[in-house]
Amino acid sequence: MEIQTRTGSTQRLAKTIMDDLQAMLSEDIKPEQPDSRIAAALKENVDNVTCFSDLHDYMDANTLGESEETWEELTDGIGPEGDEKKVQAACDVLNEAQTIVDEWNKRGGLKASLVPESSEGVVRR
């Protein structure tokens, strides 16, 4: 895979991961929705998430965004004998995307996604 193509895949993947995280933190997820417990745990512990690896405490972070689809696309056609270079290139894309997500989080991206607590009943003057 060419470096330019890999960089494009990396940036697209990182964006889909960040979009998933933002959606979990910004939406008022109803208890009956599949990710409601995950979103609640993430919201309660957002200060504890300092890197991508910390997300594994609350979810299977390797399934965020289009991670699985990207992995499948990049490893398509690898036979049972394997292809070490192709697998390593796919790992590099996923790892680089996770690094972008780490940098976004360190700049406050994850915390900025939190919806402020409801202000119902608060009188504004």
C-alpha cells in the first residue's frame, strides 16, 4: 500500500472513530439502545480515558468507527499461508488512526463531546 493511500485510510478511520465516540457522549442515549450502558460508563469515566487503550475498559475499542471494515478491506485476499507485509501494513493503519484519536483526546476532544447536564428547572435572568 502506498504511503499516501495509507495516510488517507488512516485519517478516514480516525475520523470515524472520533465520530462514534462523540455520538456516544453527545447524544441522550435511551436505556433500551444497545450501547446505552457503554455510553453511560464512558460518560461517567471520561476523565480516566487518557489514551485509546483506556477505552478498552469500557468497550471493545477495536470495533469503533469503521475499524473492522478497514481491517477487512486491508487484509482482503490474504490466504491461509498469510502475508506478513500486508498484515503489518493493515496494523500500521489501525495503530496510526488510534494515535490520531489519542492526540485528539489529549487536546480535549473527548471531554468536549460531553453534553452538558440538563438545565431543566433552572431560572435564567
